[in-house]
Amino acid sequence: MLSSSSSSSSSYSPSSFSSSLSNTQLHNDNFSSQMLISGFDHTNSQFSAPISNVSASVPCPVCSEPSNGTFFGVPTCRACSSFFRRSVLDKRKYLCRKANNCAIINKEGMRNSCRACRLKRCFGVGMDISQKHFKNHAQPEKIAKKSENLEKIIAPQKIICSLSALSEAKMEFVNVSGENALKMNMSLNFPNSLKFMQYFRNIDNGQRALVSVLEGTRKIILDAQQLHLIRHDEHTQIKRGCVVLLLEHIREQFPQLDEQPTEIKIGIVKNYTFQAEILRICFSTLKFFPWQNVPIKNLVLNGCCLVSTDELDYFFSSHESVNEMKKYGLACMESFGVIVSRLKPLNLSELELSALNGIQFWNYIERFVPLSDQQKAYRNAFFVELHAMAAQNKGNMAEIGIRFGLLMNLLLDTLNVASELIETFAMADIFFPSEHSFCSPVAVVGALLNR
């Protein structure tokens, strides 16, 4: 089901990690983070007088100018609040000429240099047109009148603007009052894990696109989501199609990859991909089938493809020895079931999964190439972020330590399961060498790395 690889012992630096952890502030007291967290629920009155008072001492989170009060639920300057109101009410659409990552700072006119990024920033910090417009800390008499007049203008359009207008514009940041504010909070506190999460989402999207063009795939609907029943040879095609995305990701994190001998390059790609994919397959399986217990009957590959013990005849229908291949398939399902059973009580988040993938990545780089101090710091950053996530979910240090220990054990369990799968793959390839190999994508990896 997966490309085969060799296993190794998990390696990381506890002493270095502890040092980094002790220097990391797990509870961010920066006001912008507090504002983002409190901005998740717009049904209550959290943006009240106390926040208005605090806003006098903080910069505008959009352009960094001094804030003039709380506008649309966020302490901002008047210029940015006016820009936000005009853009949303007039349904304006802006286009960034760069990479949607312009600096929005009121310095030498940069605040107005890119309206697309400025509006995106407004949404990203949690500004919401349906929130009360004014809570100012200066000139209360004038503001009360302006606020009253403005509400008369806005009130009839409030629902239309916050839903219909934004939906019409089809911007990435629709419904950002919660989702993008959460992403921004992630980017502040867990930047490395978020980067890995976005990469794997790109991989999932690429795999879904490849699945959609396959002819003859059978489809089922589960909880309003579509799953595809595919054959083993089709699964191999999908994995081959995503090899380029995989290599791009590895080269971005480890630019020295192309300087390594071919054998080492293939070893890094095979090992990391194999280990990361085991965790992500089990994570996707739990997402679709949270109720199933060991022995599992369903496995979700590629984020949208279903392999079922009841449909193994179909999965291996491209093989000549279907009954024999089914035995190897059931052995693989049993191995995956071990990780599924470990994941289930953890209720793992996608961000925690991505942090684990980051640790796996640098562990396998180190297995083949000595890490520099900077690269060790990159790996330690994933440990720190994972520990911080555990701290967010648990109430006391004992519970935090227990959860963190369980997450580390999960990495070791994945190594053991990988060894079992490798043996299964090797046996299948020995006894049925002429059939579609379990490790056929490896040849594609080797060919691309030799370019």
C-alpha cells in the first residue's frame, strides 16, 4: 500500500530540547495574541470597556500605528477601520501583484502600497463588519453621535455584508473572524508545525486532483464526504504523481539534499515519506471512521481513498494472484490498526500531527547526514511547539508531561509498525516480483533524484 523503506531508531536531543524549552514562553502575554484568542467567539461581549482601555496602549495590529479605539471588534487606528468598512460595504476586490505577503506598515506610504494584503490583514486580525463599530477612548461625545449614525447606515446591511458580499468575492479569508484568526495565532506560536501542515494539505489536494481524473473509480459518500474505492495500481499512480511535491518539500527544508550521494538521497526520501505517511494514513482513517476498533476494517489512503477488508478483491484486482495478495493486505491492515488504536485516545490535532512529522523529518536527515547546530535548533523547535500544544490542552504540568510522553511513544510505535510493514512488503515483492510491486514508487524517486 505504501512505498517500502528501512527503519531506524528515533533520535532526538532531550538536553538541547530542554534548554530550548526553558527559554520558550508558553503563555504569550502579548496583547495581539489575547485579542486573537478572544476574537474566536463573536456572540458575546468580550470586546467591551476593558479592551477599549487597553487599546490605547497598543499599536494597530494592521499597520502598527497607535490604535484609536476598538473598531469592528479589534483595537485599530481610524485609517484602517475606515479602509476596512469601505472595502467590505462597497464589495471591493483587490489583487496583490506580489505573493500576498506585503508588509503593511505606515512607513513611507507602505500602509497603502497593497490594498489586497491590507484587507487580508484586517480579516486576519479578526475584524468583523457585524461587530459594533466604535469603542473609542477619546472624544466620547462625538463618537457616540457618529456611532449612532453609522449604525443606522450599517444595520440593514449587516448580515448581507458579513456573509453574502464576502462569499461573492470568493476571497481566501471568508469567515476569517474565527478561522483566519486561529491560523494567525498558530503562525505566531507554532510557525514550523503550521508550515508542515500546509505542505501536507497541498499534498492531499494534489492526490485528490489525481484521484478525480482516474477512470472507473467507485465512489461512496460518508458523512457528506466522498471516498473513492481504488485499485492498488491506481494507488501507485497517485503516489508517483505526488513525488515532485514531496521532493520540493524536502529540498525546501533541507537544501543540501542535492549535494548528497544518490544512495543517501533515496534513503532520506524513502524513510521520511514512509514514516510520515503511516501516521497520516491512520489520522485520516480516524477522521472518517472514529468508531472502528481493532481489528480495523477500513483504511483511508491519499486522504480520500478507501481500502476495506470487504473490498480487497477489488483493491488487488490488477494482480494475478489476488487471494495471495489479500493475505499481505490483511497483514498490512493489522499493522496500521496498531497505530490507529494508539491515536484514538489521544484525540490528536492536525497541528500536533504536523509537529510529529517535523520531528520525524529531522530524525531521518540525521540518520544519513550529521545535523548542524542550526538544523538541530529546527528540530528542537518542533519539540517546543509540540510541548506548547500539550500545555494548551491540559490543565497542569503532570497532565502536560503525560500527554507529551504519549506523543513521543507514538513515534516509537510508528517505527515498530514500519518494521512490520517492511517485512510484509519484502515478502510480497519476493514471492510476486512480476506483479505491481508494493515499493514501485521508489524507482520514480530514484529517477527524479538522478536528474
